[in-house]
Amino acid sequence: MWRASPLSSPGRPKLDTESKGEPGLDPLILRIEEIVRRLDSDSLGLDEALALFEEGVGHLARAREILDRTELRIEELIGPQGEAVEELRPPGGADRGDGEDA
């Protein structure tokens, strides 16, 4: 069974999946690349190749979900047309509480 080792850098916020114990985007991409290398080799039998292919499809679906959530979060921060949103608030809608406008 494949186990992802987290590729985190200090100060990099974790994505939702990483905080839930699921592999983040970086380990998924590394595993997909490994699967592609193995599928490109001539040493696999049909059953093993099919199992790797199925695993890769699952990893691709999870990676797409992570990217979709990330894109939505970016749009929340900068708007869908890439324009800065007037007032940014942290997730959950809490404000600074100092009474000043941002």
C-alpha cells in the first residue's frame, strides 16, 4: 500500500485534505508520476497495470478536488475577474475588531 510522506514547508498552510489526514496535492502528484513511470515500463502484467491505472484515476480525482477548492478560495479572496475584493476577512467572517475600515 502506498503511503504519502507530506511535502510541507514551514509556514505553508495545510489544505483541508492535509489537515484531515488525507494526502495533499504534492504527494498525490508524486504518486501519479510514479504510476506513469511504472505504466510506461514493459515489466507489468495486465492485472498490475490495471490496478495502477485505477489507483492513478483515483489520485487524479482527488487532486482535481483540491485544485477546485483552491480555485474557489482564490476567487473568494480576489474575485472571479481577478480584481481585489474591497474588504478581506479571514475564513469564518471574523473581522479585526478594531473598528477601522480595511
